[in-house]
Amino acid sequence: MMIVHTLTADSVVEINQLICADGGNRHQCYGIGKVESALHSAFYPGDYPFQHGGVACLAGALCFYLTQAHAFYDGNKRTALIASLAFLDLNGWDLQYPMDVGGKTDVADIIERCADGKVTKEEMIEWFDRHKIIQQK
């Protein structure tokens, strides 16, 4: 059986708190239930095997659901990305992607498009899976 380390809702809220503090912005969570719902959707049914597949696919689903949840006053996209990267890191994975696509990184582009409703969950999962790499030790 595969052991996958997941994030808690509290850890996602802490990520948002750090992001907001770093930017000098107000942190406000509109409801821990929004974060919990995003985590539940990404990690359904809660144990291996997960509905969305391997670790990179789970990270893509997590990023999608957290972006769509709009659980915070500020920093939703950054929180979704950092939480997804933290999840990958906990499980020995990382992402490698082009650093300049029209003046921004490839990951920033897909997350912005996701927030605008222009990327499906399946496209986000596929993007994460295509850009996954084993962590360099």
C-alpha cells in the first residue's frame, strides 16, 4: 500500500497567513469548511488509492480545488500553489516548468487561467502530472 502524506486544513490556513503577512495584506479565512471541502475533494476517498491518481495528479487536483474555493480574502492562488508544492515536497516530488511564458511563469499562467474558469480540473491534473519530477536530494 502506498503511503501519501496529506495536508490539513489548518496547515493550508497557516500558508495563507504567511502569504498575507509577507505581502502586508490582511489574512481572513471565509470559512475553514471551504478549505476542508477542497482537501476532501482532492484527496477523496481519504486513503490510497485516491480518485485522482498519483501524487502529482493529487497536487493538481488540490491546486484546482483550493483555487476554486476562494476560501480567503487574499492570496487564494498563491495559497493553492504553495499548498500543492508543499504536498509534493512531503511526498518526494517537485515541479519543473518553463519560467517565462508571455512575461510570467508557466505555473502562474495556468493558475490564473484556473481562477478565471478557463482551466478544467482535468487540465490542471494533467499539467501537474506532465511537469512532475522526483525531488533532487
